Amino acid sequence: SGLNKPIAGGFASLVKYINQSAAKVVSIDIPSGLMTEDNTYNVRANTIKAHTTLTLQQKKLAFLFPENQQFIGNLKVLDIRLSAEGIEKIKAQYSIIEENEVRPLLMKRDPFAHKGTMGNALIVAGSFGMAGAAVMAAQACYKAGAGKVTVHTPRKNNEIIQISVPEAVVNLDHEETYIGNAIDTEDFDAMAIGPGIGQVETTAIAMISQVRRATCPVVADADALNIISNHRAWMQQLPKGIILTPHPKEFDRMNGAPCGDSYERLSKARTMAEHLEAFIILKGHYSALCMPDGSVFFNQTGNAGMATAGCGDVLTGIITGLLARGYKQAEACKLGMYLHGLAGDLAVKDIGEESLMATDLIKYLPKAFERLKD
């Protein structure tokens, strides 16, 4: 596992011979030829393709990247009885979010609470034809425990939102089919912006104005990220502590150029999070939370069934709901990511991966909360 250069010579020939054989291959700790972190310049043809990898004590960073799965096969982590106390004292750049870490984050609801004390969230979402994004974000926000949710959306979405989320307050934009104006945020405890808003220039100007004038924590997703990518100078105007939730292609657009692999993308995201003093969630099978201090937390809940439209809108709603309730950004991101994936895992047990829809995550979110309380 200490390899820091590609396998070559006779060892490379041996690797190719093993990979061409019909034998089942078991790798101990890490497949030979694979580096534990950065494989950007590795020779992948000279890397063992294991059927099973028995790794020692903890997953390696390289195991969390999709392009390396062809080498790892079925991964099993073996507990070799290293001191848990000693491991806790190590200041690692990368960590995996564990259940015992997020469970203590759960806030107990005050028996005397009312909607005014449980947080007021604003969701700016949904151009006409994309009202579903606003609906899912708002529903998830409520299911995350927010006391009140307001949806700012174009006029033509009014009936859709009112019928689909009757609990929500609808604040109608002055435009019929797209977002064209920003609204005051003084009365809100958290704001999400981006799901389904489109990228017309009027919306772009309204979006950056809305973000700049925000007086509460902000979650920016989807088209808000694409707008920022199209107006890169605006990136410096983002408020400190903003939460950005790009999938890989959205991040590459924000970066200004495609990343060669997942390690490079993660490195760029860490740098961007530090520079902007932002929280960046790189979404994927192991979603990575890049913190303003340069540390990274990986989420390991979730499954392949969640590779479907709308799941990102649900995550945005969950995190926004938690922020509105008073969770700090780091807490809301960690807990939100974990609950989002856990809801998917619970749903898959009943529905299966093929038929999972984003709205199923909302339905199973209450069970995810209860699971953490057990």
C-alpha cells in the first residue's frame, strides 16, 4: 500500500499474466499497482484486477473513486484490532462519516416548539416546466423538520405548488415562466436556490442578486451552479459559508475545465472550498464534503438506485431544512448527506434499485430519522 510509482518491468508482465488468467484473484489491503490516493499518472494496464479485495482496518482513498472499481471488485474491510483511540487522535485530511458521528448531531424537538421556532426556509426554484424540482425540494425541506417553507417561483407554477405542497407558502415572481426578481431574506433562517430555475440571463441576474443579499445560510444547487459557471467573475461574490452541491459535470463547469479523474476533481474542489470559504458537496456514490479548512468527509450511505432525476433536489431540501432548524453548515451537510443516502437504502429494501424514484427518498426520510434515533 506504500506504492508511489507505476509497476513496470517484470512485475508489470506478471500483473498482465494474472489479469489474463481465469483464476479468482484476491488482493490483500490493496490491488497491486493501485496507489492509495492519486492514480492520475498511474499505468492502469499494470494494475491487478481483483475479484475481492480484503483491505486492512479502513478503506483507502482510491477505493472511493468510480474509475478504480474495476480493480477492487468485492471490497471487504478487515478489522485488525488497531487502537480506536489511536486512530481518533490522527488528524487525517479524509474521513468517512459514520453513524456514531451523526447520531449525536440530531436535535431533540422542544415539547413547547411551534412553527415559528422550528425554522423558516426559502426555496427559490422551478422555471415553468420544472416545477417538480421546487416541489421535491420543498417537500424534503418540510420532512427534514422545518417549521415553515416558502417557495419563490414563476407565476405559472402557482397551482402546481399549491396542490403538491399545500403546507408551503407560495411567493410568486413577477415573471410568468422564469425567475426574474430577488426577494428579501430577512425573515428566513435558510435559503436554497437553483433547482429547475433555468439559465436565462434575467434569471442569472436575479440569482446572483438573491445570493448576494442573503442574510441567512445559502444552499446553491443545479442551475444556480451552472449560472455561476457561465459568469465566473460572480464566484468571488458568493457569501462565505455558502453550500454548493455539484455533481461531477457541474463541478467541472465551475472549475472551467474537465478534470482528468476523480482525484483531480476532489483536489480542485478542496482548493475551491478553501478559497471561497465554502462547503462543497461533490455528489456521487461516495459524496465528498469539502470543508473550508481543507478537510474532506465522505458519505457511504446510498445506492445505485439513486442515480435518477430529482435526488439532488431532495438533498438540497433536506440540508436547507436542517439549516433552518438551526444546524450549522458542517452539521447540516454531514447529517443531510447521511440521511439522504440512508433514506435511499431503506427505500431500496422495499422497492429495489431499478424502480427507485426521488420522491421515494422523501417518503422514507422519516424512517431514516427514526433509524438514527434507535
